[in-house]
Amino acid sequence: MADRCAVIGVGQTHLRAKREDVSIPGLVREAALRALADAELTFADIDAVVIGKAPDMFEGVMMPELSLAAALGAVSKPMMRVHTAGSVGGSTALVAAHLIASGIHRRVLTVAYEKQSDSDAMWALSVPQPFAAPLLAGAGGYFAPHIRAYMRRSGAPDHIGRMVAVKDRRNALKNPYAHLHLEDIDMKMVEESIMLWDPLRYLEACPSSDGAAAMVLAAEDAVSGAYPPAWVHGMAMRSEPTMFAGRDQVNPQAGRDCAADVYRQAGITDPRADLDMAEVYVPFSWYEPMWLENLGFCPEGEGWKLTESGATALDGDIPWNASGGVLSSNPIGASGMLRFLEAAMQVRGQAGEHQVEGARRALGHAYGGGSQFFAMWVVGSDKP
Amino acid sequence: MTMLDTPIHLEYTFTPGIAQSRFLRGLAEGRFVGQRCPVCGKVYIPSRGSCPVDGVPTGEDVALPDTGIVTTYCVVNVPFAGQAIEIPYIAAQVLLDGANISFMGLIQEIPATDVRMGMRVQAVWVEPDELGPTLASVKYFKPTGGPDAPYESFEEYL
Ligand SMILES: [Zn+2]
């Protein structure tokens, strides 16, 4: 039986297009110090550090964990790097949680970041491969055809994507850390934004952000801090190959399996009813209805109906991305951890203006690569 | 100063492996070569030499025609570094006839607004003296004008 694991400190930087006031070490330290302050601890209290970010080529800094050890108080302590593309922030938190659940450490600091302004992620995602076609499509070019397939398969009307784009940006207005604060966002503004990867418009895609997220995880006998802990009720990772015959790219098997595992651990049979909110990695608006189905919040083909009904809005019965989500802030490596962190903030009652009233159980979700890496946890205010 | 460009380059030798070498040599001759899995019978192109589902080598080469269908697509309308094609252009998933997996292909000779899921296409190859062991041997895919494949026939490839 695994030891109980609690989130006792959370910290994030302001998420911005360019954080020119800090270096990468400064950025990760800012998030780490906030997480430590939340837990009422210092670096001296930490046993080990687990760090994650998107592929090194995004900033062109190889193995950055080595040079970031000093900024994170990890000199002479165990430190570990996690690599799972865009899902890495979630996987990193899970690796840290495993170090607690396995009894190896009592307090682990986990950090994830991206400094997109130091880099060109679009370039890093589109480097020509040897002997390949000179056809590059960019970040959204990989996902847009699968979105088109979802629309065809489900018969969802066009306006669903715009609804998600508006909903998440309105939520972001309540989150002081969010990158995009679009005061005037509405359906018309989304519809009139430039078409980037038809059927995806500019305002249906995530921004490029700088930012970091950090959490302090602790064993039951090492809980500290003013806020009650968020207890980990279940955690799971799954992956599948990017390419295999018969692969369902709209509703990937690995995502369904990962959700089933985490729900089983957390005793969840009906996620829409049993969870109070979810922070789900939605970098393009249409991934809300797609993941609603993949994560079992509704039967296949009906995700868009849930979105359309308002169920996933902040005042709906199952709010998704109360923080504004990835659509409002995308420091790639940190984006997954922010979902996990926001889920923890909600059940700790510390989400401020975007707090879902009475949230006691929440899902944090991340995915990455070509929809091939999945990481999820369920956290709750009750001890499991 | 916030950013410093440091132009550097790296030379390397790329070894594609046995299965991909057969695929690339086929392209140099203006034809598509895939491989069949002995367990599930699915035809992979380009094959990486094993079936990801069954975990067995795919030894049998399969010659495939240069015709197929567009399963799904997007219209790329965003400029970015390294882009070699003028926007807007169609990045499509092309499923060759007889293959069980699609790959990304450029669609031309049709306005972007007229492209359809299920549209029949054929490869347009570079001139014979320009053929090489690279997917750049295929200039693009063009519509054949044949009737669209019904959605049900390619639904499982999405
Ligand atoms: Zn097979």
C-alpha cells in the first residue's frame, strides 16, 4: 500500500509573453519560493527536486536541470528531470508524488517551466527531418486535421470551438496569473480572428507564454502550511505510439486507459457527478469537447453538447479550466503542472476569484506529443 | 540585448535502417514500398521495420500504388521559420490504396476551399532525373477527379 501524498504548497509565476525581468533560473526560483512560502518551508526542508520542461530544443539549452540545481536549492540533493513533451508538467508532478508514495522522501519540490520568449517553439516543432517531405505544418497543423475529423465524426456545429475560446478567456479574467486578459472577448471577436490552420482560428489557439509552476509535496507526517493540504486520490500515466494502424487520433486509447486507472484509484464511477471541477489540457478550443469524451464525462459524440449546455462554464455543474486553462496561458513545459496545481488550489480553497464554490475533488490532466502521452491525478480535500 | 542569434550547423550521418531504406530506395525509383505485418496483416508506409501493435518485424515488402484518398486535412495559413511552401497550403493525411496508415502530404492543383475528406488523390512526382531517396521526390498530391470515398470507408483511419 502506497503512503499518502499531499500537496502542501503551490506557486506560479505571472505568465506572460515575455518575462524579460528574469532569467530561466530566476523564473523557476520565483515559482519555487512561492510554493515554499505557501507550505511555510525553506529549501533546507526539501529532500529532493523533480523538474520538467518541454524538449531542450525549445530554448536551445541542453540539460538545463544541471545548471538550475543551484537556483532550486538542489545542490547535493537528489534531482531528477522528466521528459514527456507537452504533458511533462503533469508527469513531473506524478514522478514527485511517486517519491512520496513510495516512502523514499518526505518532502519533494517539483517544478516545471518554459521560457518561450528565449526560443522559437514553432521552429523547434517544425525542424525538417532527413529524407522527409518539405511539408511542415507547425504546432496547430498537427492537431487541426484531427479536430476536423472530430467535427465530422460528432457532427458538432462550428460555434462550439468559439464557445470554449470565449469561456476560458473569461475565466482567465478572474486569474491574476493568466497570460491573456482579453476584456472584450466574445464570439464575434473569435470568429473575426485570423484563420491559422483551417478549421482553427487564432483565438481558438493557445498563446506562447513564459512561466513556471512549482509544488511542494509531502508525506502525511510532514504536512505544513496555513492552507489545508490537497490529498492525492489517484495518479496515472499512459502513452501510445504516435503512429500505428487503426490508431484513434481523435479519442486515443492511452487517454481513455489513463482516465480509467485514475478514476479506479479515486473511486470515481461518474466523473461528471463525482468530480467538482477539472483542469484539462486544452491548447486548442476543440480539445474541450474531444477530451470530455476521452475522459468519460459524457458518451462518445456528445462532448460538444456538454460544452454547448454550459455545463463546463464556471457556474456549470462541472467547470472545466476555471483558471483560464492552456488557452489563456501556455508556458509549454509548465502547462501540465499548472493543471495539476490549479486542481490542488481548488480543493484547498485558495483559487480566489476563480474558485469553484465548495470544490472537494478535482481532476488535473495533461497530454503531449502527438496526443500520445497522458498524465492525470485526482486530488481531494478529504484524506483518502 | 534580449536575444543573440548564434548561427551554427551540425553535420551528421543519418542511418535510416533496413525498412526505411527500402522505402527511400523505392521513392528514388518513383514508387511506394510499404511493409505488411505478419500478425495483423496491416500494411505500413513508411514502415519502421516492426508493427507497433504486435511488436514483430514486418519483413514482407508490399508495392503500393501512388493513388489514395485524403482522410483529413487542414489549411495552413500561418507563416513560421523554415517554411518552404507559400501559404495558404493544404496539409493532408493521405491514405494510399492498400495501406492501413496515412501520412502527411501536400495537396495542390485545387483551391483550398474545394478539398474534401475522402477526396481521391494521386502523387505528382518530380522529373525522373530529380528522383532521390527522399519524400521530396513526391512534389505533391493532386485530385484525380474520381468519386470521393464514402466516409464509412476511411472512418477507422482518423
Ligand atoms: Zn501487426
